[in-house]
Amino acid sequence: MADTLDPARPARRRRSDARRSIDAILDAARVALGERPDASMEEIATAANVSRQTVYAHFPSRDALIDALIETAAAEYSALLDAAGLETAPPADALARFLDAGWRFLSRYPLLLDPTTTSVHRPKSNDPHDVVPPRLERLIRRGQDTGDLDPAPPAAWLAAAVIGLQHAAAAELADGHLTADEAAALCLESTLRLCVRPPANR
């Protein structure tokens, strides 16, 4: 009886319903904007199976929705890197896992590959621009310390070069010059050639 009279239960239910609506809207936006970056709020509402009014109740503008989507994407990318075992896998394997996390991220958020997307919100937390280079640099430095990766170039430079390779491969994919599998394979091959310690001359 006490449970049925608990005034907090309706509030919790409303918050739970709101969270489900927000998650549905963000997922619909991820898919719709990935397929067509100019998708309207009404199209996103239809894909999320909610009313247009519900979308605007949570996101007062299209820019606000895209900002929230980018925040969600950044958190997912950080989680992918956390799960990749970059700190414990053999360095060359860790490099492959690092790149794979990036490709998995981009496959879920193809909006970020679209060349017409000229202005992208910088997330307040988990910003890949701030989070990713130091993680990759630590991975490379570990490989240099173990002798698996080339110790000659600075780790920071190698990290910047690897990120640049993935950006270049992503641009080729976005332009239709490479398939996703081709872009990933070429990027990995180039990364390993750049970073792995060359064999000693005999």
C-alpha cells in the first residue's frame, strides 16, 4: 500500500519515459542524419515513433539535437577505446584495435563523414580532439619502450600521423574512392609501416 502512495514513483516513471524518448530520438537522428544530413525534425520524429512536439520538448532546435547527438557520439567513442584494451594488448595489436574503434565509431555516426558537414559541435566532455591523441601517444610510447615500435620518431608525432592517416582514409571513403573495408585495410597497413620498428640489418 505504501508503494502505491509513494509520490516519487510517478516522477520516476516520467523521467524513465522521457529518457526512453530521448534515446529513441537520438538514435533516429543518428540514422536519419547519417543517411541524409538535411533530414528534418519531422522526419526524425517519424523515425523515432514520437510526435514532432515531443522532439521539440526535448530539443528546442535542430542544432540542439545535433549537439546532443555529438555529445552521445563522443561518449560512445570513449567507451569503445576503453573496451579496446589499448593499455594491455601487444602494441601492434593495440594499434589495430585503436583504428578498429575509430572505424566502428564512424560506421555508427556516418554524419561525421559527410563532407557537407562544415560545422560540428565540440562536446563538453570526452572530446575526441582532447582525449584520443594522448591515449594513442601513450600506446605508442609503451610500444617504443618494449621495442615493438620504432623508437626514433617522437611518440607525439607518430600519434598525430596515425590520426592523420585515419582522417585521410575516412575522407577517401566519404568521397567514394574506397570501400569501408579498403579504407580500414589501407589505413592499418600504412600505420604499421609507419610505427613498427624496422628489422635490424643483417
